Amino acid sequence: MHLAVQLTLASLSQQVLVGLAETTTLFIVSSGLSLVLGVLRIPNISHGALYMLGAFLAYSITRMLGGTAAGFFASLLLAPLAVAFISLVVERFLLSRLYERDHLMLLLFTFALALVFNDVVNIVWGAGYRSMQLPSMFQGSFSFSGLFLPRYSLFLLCVGPLVAIGLWFLINRTKIGKISRAAAVHREMVGAVGINVSWVFAAVFMIGCFLAGLGGSLVAPTQSITQGMDASIIIEAFLIVIMGGLGNVWGALLGSLIFGLTDSLGVLIWPQFSIVFPYAAVIVVLLLRPAGLLRSTW
Amino acid sequence: MSEASSSLAYRLRSLRRLETFACLAAVIVLLLLPFVLPDFYVYFAALVLVTGLFATSLNLVLGYGGMYQFHHAVFYGAGAYAFALMLTKAHAPLWLACLCAPLVSAVLGFLIGAICVRLSKLYFGMLQLSLGSLVWAIVYRWYSFTGGDNGINEIPLPNAISSTTGAYYLTAVVVVVCLFLMYRIVNSPFGKIFQAIRDNPQRSEAIGVNIRLHQLKGEVIAAFFAGIAGVLYVVVEGTVVPDMLFWTVSLEVMVMCLLGGWYTFLGPLLGAAVIVGLRTFTGAYTEHWSLILGIILMALILWLPEGVLGLIVKPANSKMELSAETGRK
């Protein structure tokens, strides 16, 4: 009896830690989505495809650099930058023409982008799946007092807060962050005081898509990289953003915590239908607070 | 004044007569199709009709109701699964399965709608997307009941409706009846209020319209017809897969509505014909269907946001409105 309780406690905390590590990528991806949704008002369905693109790019860059730890770290920077550059091109030539359209059109347009990105991935990397190894420094796991935590999960647990702090700094302490916050509230007024709103939008879109790419390159060594890996994460990211409050980065953090933890704890309760728990959490939250947990920028 | 209005009434009547005539002609063409076309094209025509019914049912809430129905495929899939499960698991008689499957969709529409109509626009759409994805996840994971990602095959259907021609005739008859019913609904007082809510929710509320109730009714009706489309899909294809209720399918159907024009009644049918046609016939030459669809969709949004039929119908409509205006003066 005593043993059983200890076992559940141990597995519980184990599961919480693993869940938190998974939450990191969810947070990184959904905060980017939330940023774009809050400032540009674009429900960017192609965000998931950019995440997938980030994973494939990270795979190729790491291979090109010889599969070393240095190559892996370089890919964590280069792959998101490449994704950000692609998104800049897309924003300048396509999306910037559509800002006045309603959300339905924007949603469908970004769906079209997602379709195109998917096929580009198919053309460049082929339809099969790829997998890459963790660099040797991240293989294996730490163990303390009966808990086993994979080293890479620990790394993710460090990256998550770093990204959150970086985003906080960017939004609250830099000029572009302040301008973009103002633009989220009143676009015309920001333009009226002589700021080039269009380029602010481009920059915010780039940052948001950079985060998608970063999320993709972070998960690249932990799962098989396939076409269609975008389809589930984009829905999850949208749910998190809606649950947290549209455009609120802290809402995205809170939302991904709820989502990730209900998911990982659900595995303990009902493995076959663990997927039901996070969705149920979203529904409960939205029934209690229809506009999301935290204040939305809309 | 009376001269103007009587000429308007005359024009309206002749237009109505023209419409009736066109409908009769279309029905006759539909009935004769299997005698002229080879088997594959008959199957293709049935698929177009099913998808067209599905798209039209979406347009009921999307185009006429202005509701952000982001996940309509759930109701389509629910109808198909309910039909297939009743035949394979419950061994129900065919007529009962046909009757119950759309009702299952309608009940699901009521449940999802009751939760979602509390919110509006993007929040409505997103919550619906999440609920729909939940349904998909359950269907996808529940191997023992729904067959998981294998779907359900070998559905026992009588020969009369499982043959290509039989499936086509059943589809054609049901689709025509459903289109007629939906046309009546759109032009009923309920339909008019529905469109008023789309055009101006604040004013509609001010004159005493219960917006949420109407949206919920609309949702149930649309889900019901989507369920019928789902049943017909099973009849035509003979199989059900969970991909039917994946969210990308919902967006593809939205593209059909957009392509045909979502302020028109027959637009989605036209859009469905174009998209299904392109998918079927480009499939022979290239595997890059999603690239083609993406580029078409981008071009549509950039240059033709009213849709093909919208482009044709809109000027004619505004002329009618204009003459109605002068008639009133």
C-alpha cells in the first residue's frame, strides 16, 4: 500500500516534469501565434506549417554541419531565422495586401499558405519521415530521488522561461514592442503619429514565425519529422491562444501550462483517451470565461 | 408608380418561371446522365452532388448566417459514421439507419451549437474547431468501436443502392430534395431573419430577434443536411475514414463556398464541382494537389473574393434592387 502510493507519487511528479517540458514547445509555438493574432489580427493557420518547416530545416542544417552538438545549436538559431525570412517575404508580397479583409478571408489565405508550404516540404524532403539524433550531451537522463528526467527535457525546461523572459523584454521594454502594443489597440492612431505601421507588422509577423520555427527545431530531435506534423500542433496552439486570451502572451503561457499538464496527467488516468483531457479543459475554461483567461488585446 | 411596380412584378414572375424551367431541365439532365456517361463519370457526378450538398449545407450558416463555421466536416463525418455503425454494429434496417444518421448529426449540431453560440465570430469558430477536433480525436482513438484510423469498410448495403448507377440515382434524388428544402428555408421568414443577423446583429437584436436561438437553429439545420451528405458519401464510396472529419476537410469545403460565391445559393455546388473535378482529374497527372489548391485559393482571395457566381449574380441583383427602389418612389 505504502509502496503503491509512493509509486503513484513518483510517477505523478515524473509525468508533471515531462509534461512541463512538452509545454515548452507548446508555449513557444502558441506565443508566436498569439503575437500575430493580437497585433496583426491574422489567424495564421500556416503557423503549424512553419513549425514543420523549422523542424525539417533543423534536420538538414544539423546534418550539413556534421551532426555535432555545435551543429545542433547552430540549427536552433539558423532554422528559425530561415523560417522568419520566408515569412517576411510572404508578409511583404502577399499578406500586407490583405490587412483590410475580414478574418475568414485571412484564415483561408493562411490555409492556402499552409497547403503550399506542405507541398514545398514534400518536394524538397520527400514524403517519408526523417529522424535526427540528440547530440550526445543531451542523451541519457538525470536521476534524483527516484525520478528520471531526460537531459533534453531539462534543457527544454530552461529554454521555455528564457523565451518567456525574452518575449516579455521585447514587448515591454523595447520600442518595437511598445509600438506593436499600441498598434494592436489602435492601428490608425499609430499611423497618424507618423510611425510606419506596415513595417512594424512585418517585424511582428517575423518574430511570431521565428517562434514557430524555433518550436519546430526544438522538437526535431525528439520525434519523427514528417509531413502532417503541423496538423495537430496548429489546432493545439489555437486552442491555447483562445483559452489564454487572444493576443496575450502570458495567456499563451498559462494556456499551454493547462494544456500540457492535463495532457500528461491524462495519460495516467485514461491512456487511450488522454487526448480528451486537454480539450475538455479548453471547453470548461471557455464556458466559464468565454473571452479567455487573461485580458485579450482585441 | 403602379406601372413601375407592375412591370417589376411581371419581371419577377418571369424570372420565377425561368428559374422553375431551369430547375426542371437540370433534374431531367440529372436523370438522363447515367444513360449517356460511362460508369466512372456517373460515380464522379454522384461524388460532386454529395460534396455539393455538403458545401451548400455549410453555406447555410456561413454565407447566409454569417457564422464562422470553421469545422463543418464533423457533422458530415458524424452522419457517415452513425450510418455505418448502425449498419455494421447494430445491424439496423437500412431505412432506420438512413433516418437516424442525420438526426445524430443534428443532435451533435445542437450540442456543439449550444456551447458555441454564446460566443461570436472568431471565438465561435475557434471553439467550434476545438470541439470538432475533440470529436475527431475520439473517433480516431476508439479502435474497438469506430475502427480507429482504418475506418469502417465492408458496410452491408443492398445491391440496388451500392451499384454505381443505384448510388447515383439515390444521391441525385436526395440531393435535389435537400436543395429544394434548403432553398425554401433560406427564403422562409426564418431565413430572412438569419440573413438580417448576418448583415447587422445589433439592429436585429434591437428589433427583438433572439440571435442565439436563431443561430442555434441554423446550426442544427446545417448539421442535419451535412449528416445527410455524410450518409450519401457512404453510399457512394462504401467506406468511412476518420479523415472525413479532420479540420482540413472543413477548410476545403469553405474553399468550395468561396469559389462558387457564398452569397449565392448554387455557388457552393458549383465550387464543389470545380474542386472535386480538379482534384480527380489533376490526380492523373500530378501528386501536387495541395500546391494547386493553395495557389487557386490565393488567387481567389486576391482577385475574386465574391466567387464565380457572386461575380455574375451581384450586378444583376443590384439592378433589381435599384428598380425596386425606384418602384417604391
